[in-house]
Amino acid sequence: MFTILLFSIGFFGLGWLVVGPILYGSVVSEKTSIPCLQEIALILVCGMVADYGLVLYLQSLQSSLLIGSSLSIFGLVCYVIRSYRCRNREKYFCSISWKKTVGIVVLCGFYFIPILTEPLSAWDARSIWFFHAKMIYAEGALSHAAGWSHPSVTFSHVDYPKLIPVLAAQATYISGFWNEYLPKVALIFMLVPAILWLFSFARRSFSFVFLLMVFPLSLCEWLWNGYMDGYFALYFSISLLLYGRYMISRRTIDIVSSVCCLLLLLNIKGEGLLAVISVITGFCLIMSIKFVRKQCPPIQLKKLFKLYWRAGFALFIWLSPFMMWNIYKQRWNLSNDLQIGSMQSLARISSRLTDGSWLVIVERSFEELWSALLILGVACVASAIQKKPVVKESLPALVTGGIYFLGITTIYLLTPYDLLWHLKTSIDRTMLVIRGCIFVGSFFILSALEKPQTMTEETPVH
């Protein structure tokens, strides 16, 4: 627990240096509308990404920990000074009710127990993510010397992003030993901000109960067995939840948090790039329709551009680890096993489209998505019965989910492996994201059926 507390404080200090100038340099007038839980979650996630970037740039666990600790202390001092000067700080912290606190503690404890008591046994966890962490720990650095190009480790998808492996390697490096339990504290670092964000939606409503049932309770083992698919789906869904709330609240903190969660996906799994492309494509599609219909855009772009260098600096921090890891992959000749973009992959797509393989993919996907689609259908019927207008907050999630599904289907069509084997071993995990998108759309429809004030945490600030 000491390791968890130590790293959490360190991430908070680092994260404050990244996002603090945005929250208090550009949106200070919105201070009273920034939820405490959401701010803490955003700072922690930014801190983890900044820490990951330090490891990539310095290629040394020891150096990154020393420099990161120094920067974190400076960030904590800045935070304390800012807190002392803030007149609304007491009111700010009082916004966290005891009911939310109890709910957060209970839900975190529900996951902490299996995370810390179950050893690494699942294949992907043991042979990919935490195998990479052990390589970094053994070398004391995320460098080529760890053996990423060695033929004996190519089976473990060495091209995958290294955020979770780095967090696990740092925790074991500080502790001075490796076992099958300690590295899993990296999952706790990822889980806590997600739960804080979810509880920023807390209300006495059926929609919030539904939100907790589907995020994170429906993911269960995917959040403690060491697979990254659960966290990937969770943060993708939270990004869309925050974007949907921004369409109502127009608070900068919501859109900044949404973008942060989205860009975090680039450092969790290789599908992160597909997720970003899906969101951008969906956004452009919705904006095009609104432009044709001469409606106001859902995002106040002028407001975002007013952030100037602060937003540019934060965006650089968020993107630099992704860009740096791709540079390393090119230097170390680490390639993806799916052969995406090659002539062979295009030939496989053409062949499987003509032989009916795509129908198998759709059928297996429907088996994983039917329950989510049923909930969405019931919500839409209830909305139609009450003669509610189309819930615009649900559209980004549903449109993005559809685009992401097309992307995943394309990947299955081009896979060099046996299609049935690939579907059998991965379809339950890849559909978690799409199911999450459907659940997000359903949540906003259910929320619209309730009282309007249950949708946001504060009165919208314009």
C-alpha cells in the first residue's frame, strides 16, 4: 500500500504541472464548476502519461524516478500555493459528499482485493503486458538492450505500447523485487481515476445505477486479470461519456478530460489509433450533418483555441510518449504481426469479402453485442413512447461505435491467422469497446427520460 500511495502522490504532482496551467490559467472563471473528483482523475492520468514519457525519453528507470520525483515535488508545491490562494477551496472539497466517498471506497475495494491477491496467470497478462514489464525491470530501462528485437520474444507482441509495463516495472523497481503479485499495482493506478470519473456522474437516479452496472461492474475480471482490453474499453467509454456531458454543460473540464482519456488509449493498446480515428471520423460526420442542417456545433471551438500555449503544451505531453514509442519501433524494427497495409493483407480482405467470411464475423460479433443492443432498443422504444426528441448526446457514442466496429471487422478480414481461431480467441475482448459505446448511448437516452437536472453535476456555465 505504501508503494501505491507513494506513486499516487508522485503522479499527482507531475499531472498538476501538465494540466494545472489549463485548469487555472485559462478556465479560472469556471473554477466553481470544476468537479473535484474530475479534476483529481484528470491530474492523476496526466501524471501517469508524463511519467511514461520520462521513461521513454531517459530510457532509465532510476533517472526517470529521480527527475520525476523532483518535478512532482515542484508540482505539489505549486498545487499547495494555488490551493492556499483559492478562496473557494473549502467549498470545492466539500463538494465531495460522504456518499460518493463511501461508494468510491467500496467499489475500489471490490477490485483491489482480486488485483492484489490473484497472481498473474492469464495468457496475455503473463506473456505480453507483464512479460514486457519484467524485461524493463530486469534491464532497469526501456531501451533496446532489454532485448525487444530478440527472436525469442517476438511471440509477445513487442510492438505494443508500454504504459502499463512501465508502471509495473517502476513499482517493482522501487520495491526491489519481482513476483507475480506486486506488478499488478499498475492496474490500481489505472482503475482509480476511471472510478473517480464515473462518480462525477453520481446522482440519485436509475441511469447512474445503470452506469455503474455496465461500467465497471460488467467488466469484472477484465479489470483484475491483467488484460488491457477492459481498461481500454473503460477509458474509451469514459471519453465518450465526458464528451456527451460537454454537449450539455459546455464546461472546458469535460472536453479536456474527454480528450485526455481518448489520447490515453494510444498508450494502452495498439487499437488506440483506431479509437482516435473513429472518434475524429464520427465527430466530423456529425458536424457535417449539423452544418448541412445549419445547427450550432456541439463544441465551442473558439473557446478551445483560447487556451493557446497551455493546451499546446499539454497536448505535446499527451502525444509525445506515443510518438516516441513509434520512433523506437522504427529504430528497433518492431513490426505488427497483422501485416496491416501490405499487399497480402489487401488480398486477404478481397478474398474473405467474396467467400462470405464477413458474415461469420458479423454473426460472432452479434453474439457478444445482442444484450447491449437489446438495452439500447428498449431505451429507444421508451423514449419514443414518451415522445422525446433524439438525444443528441448519445449520437457520438453510437456513431463512433459503428465506425470502430467497421475498423475491427476490417482487421479480422485481413488477419494472416485462421479466421475462426482469431475470432474464438479475441472476439469477446474486441467487442468490449463497441458494447461500451452502445451502453454510453443507452445511458444518455435513459438520462433524458429522467429529470433534466440529473444530467450534470453543476449548473452549466456559459
